[in-house]
Amino acid sequence: MTIFLLNSCSSKHKVVPKPILVKTSVEKPILIKKTNSDSSEQKVIYHSILVGTYDKRPLIIEKWNNNGSSKKQIRETIDKKNRVTKLEFLRNDKLSEFGYFPIAKVTYEYSENKIIETAYDKYEETLFVDKHVAHYQSIYHLNKNGFIEKVERISDFKKRDSIWSELNMSPPSNAELQEESKEYQLYYYSGKPIEIEFYKYSYSKLDGIYPVSKDYIVEKDYQEKYIFYWMERGVEQGVKKLKSE
């Protein structure tokens, strides 16, 4: 989930953000929808981002809470409980993909002991394996103390990229896509700690909490390693709050 985290293991596919897997399904995509708080009770904040020349560097936060005037920025929507409900990655105020980061919008829905994360491209279509390799939805299951116990990854193996018809070629079969997805998931996420894929790009997160699995290790030397370390500091503070709750 996953630097987002999505990367690609296929020569044909674009590189995708890195997710965190534990369980994959499903030939028919099932997009889970739940009711969020009333839109009138939500607020919006903006964050400046850096992606380097020609968008070739990993996407990082340059400044939290800017005035919304940056050419490249994240628009974060927050509900009345101070939880992120939407992240929109913008270039000149329009949804955009940045280099190796093909995600343009992420939504969050909350129910008891679950956080549901759904990823979209710049056309506001959910991800599908034939084009992005990655899943389009993650369902994080939290225990009573707020730690992530498991995550389900929901993949769309049904939709096909239009490139095949343009090239007058046959698209891959469902079995081929499932195998590609399995290899991708195993390579990037098997046996690794779990975090919520795009929460690092949120200022509010889960009212300041950064849910992770119990085996997650917080990076400690980020201030020496990075010039802009606001994401890493936010993660550290969020995990600290999780453990103190």
C-alpha cells in the first residue's frame, strides 16, 4: 500500500505505488461504500509536495498546511472527527499522476474496527490489474487497541487496458493477471509490517494516529537523512499516539 509504496514487477505495466498485502481477491471488483459524515461538516487543507525534475523522484511533503496556491499539492479533506476522508494529488488544481506515482485520488471510509482505502487514477477510475498491477481497495482490520491485525486487498482482474485494442493485440487472460498480481504482492509485501498505504500523505490521519501492525518499526534517523522529513515525523508522532491510547 504500498513509497506507495506502489511499484511494478511487469515490463509492460507502468510502475505503481507500493501497497501492503495480506489477502488478495477477486475477479469481480467489490467496491465497499459506507456513509461518511455530512459534507458540510468536513474541512479542506492543502500540502505542498516535491517530486523532482520531470517527476522522477519519490513524492514527498514539502510543507504541511500551505495556502492552497502551490502548483503541485495535496488537497486533504477531513471529517468532524479529524479523520482524513480524501486525498487528492493536484497539478495546477487538477487531479494528476506524478511520475512513478499513478495514484491521483484516495478515499477513506470508516466503520467499527475497519478503515477502507480506495485508490483512483487521474480519470477517477479505480485501479485495475491489467494497467496498474496493484489492487484498488484495501480493508484494514484493527484490534481493540487500534493496531492493524490484517489487511484485505481487493483487485480488479476483469477490466482491460485500451492499449490492447489500439495495438490490435489480445489482452492477457484472467489467469495471467492473477499470477502477475500474486508475484507483485509477494515481492513487495509478504512478511512485511503493515501500515495504511497513503496515510503518510495525510496531516490529520486518524485524529493524529498512524495505525500500524505491532511489528512496525519507526524510522529514527530521518532528520539526518532527509531535508524534508515532515512525512517521517508525522508517522513517528502518529505511532507514538497509537501506542499511548
